[in-house]
Amino acid sequence: MKKRIQRLFVAFMLISGACWNSSVVLAAGGHDHGHQGHGAHGDTARPARAIIELETEPESIQAQAPTTLVFSVKDKDGKPVQDLTVSHERLLHIMIISEDFSVFKHLHPEDFGPITPEMKQAARFRIQNVFPKAGRYLVAVDTAIKEEHISMQFFVDVDGEPAMGSIDKDLSREKTFGEYSVSLTPI
């Protein structure tokens, strides 16, 4: 089932013709600001309740080298958010997608050990990742504050070798992926 959801997500991204050279917003509020972003929920005219910041260790990411991604969830005053809630059985959901769509990972801080009270207090969560190829990746993060969902997206550039392959952009409105046929119809 997990593989089917991943394939459907990638299919959606391919069909939507997501442009990797500009902002990709998968949910309300995310923008391309390197490793910084601004969060919002639903109506983007409302002020953001929280933002999620991304730091990488090391700052310059190399292909095939261990990297730590550090996510900090802060309120509008820059203080750690104290009322994060579990959504879909996890505190944070992190998706890493390569520009050529050959890499799709769905990770959670809990995958790397228990969430400690100190982590919750600081609203700072770490995951480990190895980016297999050099190129651009979308890192999408979802969390919830009480019942309000916050989604942020970041682009990270990875140096080194091997390089990512190129992707043929096919903007047709009908596609077939294995046993799935998908079509988009304007309303």
C-alpha cells in the first residue's frame, strides 16, 4: 500500500507539471527560500501560526554522504512551539523527493529513536539521510499544532557525484502508471 501511495504522489507531481526551477507548493504556504521557509494553513491570507526552519549538517550536502536534517518549529515570535500534536500517528512527516523523481522517501523523527521531552520542549527534530545523487531535492514537512496542519517545503541542492538524470517533462493530461490511468480535466 505504501508503494502505491508513493507512486500516486509521484504520478500527481508528474501530471501537475511541477516546475522545479521555481516554487513548488504542495500545500498552502510553502515557498522556495533555500533552507528557510514560511508556514501557513489553509487560507494564505491569514497570518502563519508557525514556521518550520530547516538546517543541514553539514551545511553543504554531498551526494552519498550522511546528512542530518534538523527541523525547528517556531511560533510567530520565533519561540519553539509547545503544542505540536500527533497527526497520522507521527509528530512530523518528512518527504524527500528528487528532481528527477527517482528518489522518494517518507521519514519521521521517530524512525531514528524516541521523541524525547527535550526535543518536544525545543520543538527541534533531527533525521538522518543520505542523498544518493547530486542535484535538487524537495523536502516537504507536515506537522500539526492542536488540530491545525502546517506544511512547509524546502529545496536543497546536493553536490558531488553521481549526478541525477534529467526528466522529460510531459505535460499531457492523461498518463498511465502501471495499472493506474490518470487524467486531468479542467473545471
